[in-house]
Amino acid sequence: MKNSKRTFQLKKKVLDFFTSIFIRLRAILTFQFWNYPLYGLGLFFVLWVSYSMGGVVLSEGQIAPRDIFVRKTIEIVDVKATEERKNALLAELVPIFRIDESFTQELKKEYTTFFQELEAIRNTVTTPSISFERKEEFFREWKITPGVFEWFIETNPEKYERIKEVFFLNMEKNLGQPIREGDVEQKILESYSAYERMNLEVDEIRVLNLLTSRFLKPNARIDITETEKQRELVIKNIEPVKRYIQKGQILVKKGTIVTHTDLESLRALGLVGEQYESYLLVALGILIVFTLVFEYSFIKKFIAEIIQRNSLLLIRILTAIGVIALNALSLRFSWYLILLAAVPFILYTLMGRNLALCESLILFPLLMWGERADFMRSFYIFMNLFLPLFLLDKTIKRRDLVKTGFWIALANILMVIIFGLQEGNAPLEFLVNSVYGFGGAIIASIAALGGISLFETTFHVATDFRLLELVNPTHPLLKRLMMEAPGTYSHSLMMANLAEAAADAIGANPLLARAGAYYHDIGKIKRPYFFIENQMSENIHNRLSPHLSTLVIQNHLKDGLEIARKYHLPVEIQNIIQSHHGNTVMRYFYDKAIKQKKDDVTDTEFRYPGPLPKTQEEVLIFLADSVEAAIRSANNLNSSRLEAIVNGIVQNYLKDGQLDDSPLTMRDIHKISDAFVMILSGMFHARVPYPENTVNGEDKGSKGD
């Protein structure tokens, strides 16, 4: 029994151990964690590729646009000079020849056959008896003169044998070594000299000379294998032509024509499309890690809500990497054709100023370092990354991006003029660079418009563009709300005024607050007459139990979320729909249940499911909803009464913990209360009483202001 108990406890400990590991791994293996390594790898790859392919865009004969300095002392192999040296040595290389044995044997057989036929003629016939046809046939076959033929036929045997022996010995000597095409004449001359040094008669020397000229031919062929080995040996032993460039030296001076030698030096430094050296890749990786740590700290401190939005984290990765890749391509034309303004354009519109500022701050050092930018180029990059943050308004319309792009284009032209004056550029250079600068800003704004449309459609982000479409009264869902639940529609309009004013007061997004107010109760479309503002006669809840009424009322959150997803409303609006009641108690039905005293009643049964509001805009809709409903049912309203109602609602929610998850400070809450009171005072201001006008006892109505 004890053993089974111990076994059970051991299994439980092992199971608990692996469960804890699984829970920790599950916490780590989330996109909130992995998006930073993914972002870092993406930046590393795109920067590495873009820098490797576009360091300095120069070609031979081009004028250098700026001074290019050497960052380290290097030893350069002059490829062109080395190639010239190699070609000279190879030109001097003599091919290796070998005797063509088969051809040599054919030559020997040829002149041996010649003498055999001569001897046959000598032994069988005398000269006068040789026919003319026989002589012609012999001459055609052996291509010798008649005089030589007659000499061989008529000469005595001693001379014949001596000539034959001398000729054979000479041919054996010559054919025993390779004779090239150009060496034949030299060999014949050497043979002539050898014959003259012998104790021979003149006619014998003449015949030998004629035979040697007739039968001595080149018998050599090139030994390709040995010759190639010789070439490889020469190439292997060639000493490369080297030169040295000192650190800090100006490699290519601005305004000078780039030579072939300059290009070789630039390649050695990795400045014309060559891959980075390993230590530069390590430096790039360290810089990216540092900037990502800064980004994480910035986001966590100032815009923590973005960490919970996987879609927004992914959008920032796609935006930064995509724009840098496009920018690398545009820089192939000119470094004035820069598209980096698209990054703040897209991120500002989709995620606000803080994230756009954060990404601009981390991209600026990466781009400046990677482009090896001097002061002017760094300033140009800086202006394109940060100027949009100062020119864009809090609420952005599509025409604002184009207008801002135009202003940046003018700023680029101004910088081109300033840089050009400093460098003494020609008028044509001013014009070309101005066109590139202007075009870069305009292209960036157009690319940003395309990116924003893509992202807001794909990820349902609440951009100002999308929100402006949603607050348009002609939106199909608003028209449905107006027609099917007119009381709820009126309630939403009044709420929108409260929420928008409060958003302006605390620096929240007023457009999101208004859109959230419009759509927060769209779930009531499904059962509009279960809600008091849409009822024209008896309250249907008088016939229902409190618990059933609570269930019906709670369902408008679920129904609203379903409708929002059907109409592809942004996630921010969906969150407002879910959280606009928090987990507050439905006091009316809770009190009704207590009065009936049928069961032991707890307020938990009558609370909304939540969640609690987390963002500024969610809190504004949450408070505005309760305030508008309370004011609508109150009587004898004046400024002090309005202020008391608003402050009372806010204090009750603070005590109930409904605002525990919100980012608001007490100062923000006071500003919200003041904004609510100001708007409500304008809506429910005191009216001047007018006397009734009666004609013949009939009331004609009264006027009010």
C-alpha cells in the first residue's frame, strides 16, 4: 500500500514538473515574444542584402558623387596589371612538341619504297629501253626531276649505295627528333651543310639536296597535356601585382572619373555590391539587437497596448522591412530618391505617433550606419523619417498624406539646393537631383496609401480613414440601427458627443471614441424592443423574471460582437462593444429579484460578463453610456445637478473596481467629468418660459429657445 502511494506521489510530481515546463514554454512561444527575434532577423537580412547590393553605385567612367574614404588599411591586388603580366608570360611560353611516330614511320616507308622502285628499275632495264610512259608515271608518283631519275639509273653501284647510305643516315638523324613546321627549312639547310662537309662529288651533293628537300617533312605535334601543365605552372608561379591603400585615405575624390583601378579598390573594401566581411555582419547584428531592446522598452513604457495586438506587431515588421527593401532598389538610381517617409506615414496612421516615432528612432542609426552616410546624407535620411511626425495632424484623412508628401517633397528640393550649393553642382545636377528628391517623397506617400489600404483591410485596423467611413450616417449598419432601433440610435448620437469631447480633453482618439459610441449598442438591433429606449408601450420585462431579463440584456453584447464581425468592424470597435458595460451590476433587475425574494440573490448573477475597459477610448464609452442613460432619466437638471450625477457615477465605478484596468490617471478622470458636464450643460440648458398664445380658446403652441 505504501509503495503504491509513493508511486502515485512520484507520478504526480513528474506530471506537475512537466506541466509547469509546458506552461512556461507556452508563455514564451507566443508572437508577443517571437516577433522581436523575427523582426531582428528580417532587418538583418534586408539590410545585409540591400547594403551588399548597393553600397556605392558606381561604374567605370562615372563621376563620383562624393568623397569615398578608406576605413582600414588594405592590400589591393591589381587584377588588371596581374592579368597583363600573366598574358605576357603565356605569350612567351613555347609549346611542348612530341614526335608523331606514325607519321615518321610513313615518311620512312615512303623514301624506302622510292629506293626499292629505283632499284627494281635499275636491275631490270637499261635507260634507253625505258618507255616514255614509264618515266612519266615515275615522275608523277615521286615528284622528282628527270635529271635525278636518269642519274640514279645511270650511276654506278658504288655511288648509288653511297648516296643511299648517306641519305638514310641523314633522314634517321633528322626524324629522330621533332621537326616543327617552321623548322623544316632550317633542317634542310643543316643537311646541305653536312653533305658539303663530306667527301662527296658535286653531282652527289646535288642529288642528296634534291632528295632531302623532297622527303624531309615536319613530324612533330603539340603535346597538349604537357603544354597545359606548363601553362598551369607558369600561372601558378605568377606573382600578383599589389598595391596598398592606407586607412583614412580618400579612395575616390568627389567629382573625379571612376577608373578601373578605383573599382577594384572599392570591391576590395566591399563598397560596390560585394558581400560584407564577417566582422561587419557581427557589428550589424549587435546594432540591431541594441535597437530592438530600445524598441521593446519604448513600447512597453509608452504604448503597452500594442504588445497585445499581434496584427499591429506584424504590421510594423512588414512595413519597416518592406519599405527598406523598396528604398534599397530606389537608391540604385540616386541616393536622393529615398522612400523612407513611407514608414512614419503608415505607422502613424495605423498605430499612432508614438510607435511611428519609435520605429523612426531605431531605423535612423541602422540606415545611417549601413549606408555609410556622411553628414548631408544622414540629415537627408533624418528629415524623411521624422518630418512626417511633425506635419501630420492627430486626425488623418487620405488627402493629408498626399499634402504632407508634397511638403516633404519641397523640403527635399530645398535640401538638394543647399547641398548642391555647398558642393558647387552644375545646373543640370540641381535639376536631376531635385526631380529625384521630389519624386521620392511623392512615391513614398503613394506607397503609404497603398500599404495603409492593404493593412486596414487585411487586419481590420481602426485607421482614421476607416473610422471616417464608419461615422458616416450613410453606413449600412448605422442606417439599420436608425431604422430598427431608433431609440438606441438617438442614445448613441448623444453618447458620441460626450465621448468625443472627453477624448479631446485627455488626448485620446476622438474619432475612435465617436465611432465606438455609434456602434457600441448595435447588438440591440437583434431584439430592439427588449430595451427601454426603443419601447413605445408596455415594458416587456414586466412579464419576465429578473434572471431571464438579465440573460436577454446580456446577450446584446454577444449579438453586437457577431454583427461587428459580420460587417468587418475594426478590432478596437469590437473591444468597445464587449467592454462598454464592464462587469457592472444590472441594478434594476437585481433589485427586482431581491424584492421577489424567491431565492437567495447575489449580485454576481446580475453582472455583465465583461471584460473591464482597458484603453482610453473603451473607458470613455463605458462612462458616457452610464452618464447619458442617467441624465436621460433625471429631472430638474441644472449645472450642479449634472455635475453631481456625473461625479457620482464615476466615483461608484472607481469603488466597484470597474476602472482598475484602465490607463487613466485621476487627473484624466477629472478632465473627463468636466468635459461631460460641459457638453450636458449645453444640451440641457435652462429655457426661457413664454406665455401661451390662445386664439378663441385654442392653444397655438409655445416657443422655446
